[in-house]
Amino acid sequence: MPTKRNSYSIYRELNQMARKISLLLSALVLVVSTFFFNVNPAAAETVEVKMGSDNGMLKFVPETVTIKSGDTVKWENNKMSPHNVVFEKAADKSHKNLVFSPGDSYESTFSEAGEYSYYCEPHRGAGMVGKVVVQ
């Protein structure tokens, strides 16, 4: 003959089941949330380009830089000023104001893949040209 269970024992069993389900759901939420918080986006980098070589040549050093989308290029006045950075097909990246003091700099961030050619306006005729390749 089946035994009768009183309402207290049924309540206790339901309470234990609810705790187990709650613990299971909490563990599941914790595991899933670690995927969102452990994935770190790649940090953007800043690449430096000298305006004027260390030995006084009128050139960008390095002349070509390859970066990733979201990275920044910093042009720093080194020697043989004045210098600037003018892009042929990306006017929004250009810095037409001349810098005269060593250490003065410009920065541009690149978000679209492509090749960006630039030059120093006062020294273009001397071959002071460069390129940014964005992957």
C-alpha cells in the first residue's frame, strides 16, 4: 500500500529541487558570462615615424609602415625642420601646419584598410615621402 506523504515533506522536496535548479542556473550564467568578460579586444597600437632621419636626411623613418585597422601613426619632428604630413587622397589625415621644434608631433588613426601615400610639403621635391599600409 502506498504511503501518504504529508505536505511538509512535499514542500521540503520541492524546496531542495528549487535550490538545485537555482544552483545549476547560477553556474550556467557564470560559465556563459566568462565568455563575454574574458574576450579582450586587441589593443590598438601607436607606430612612430620620425620626420627627418637621425643623420639629417630629408626623409620619413621608416618610409613605409604597416598597421592594423584602428592603429595610430605618430609623426615626430626629428631633424631638419620644418616638416608636415600631407596625404594625397585622405585630406582628413593631413597635418598641414608646420612643426619646427624637435619632439613636436602629429597623430592620425586609421580605421579603413588601404594604402595611404603622404609627403612633407616643404621637402617633397627632395623625396620626403611615405606610405601607411592599413591591413
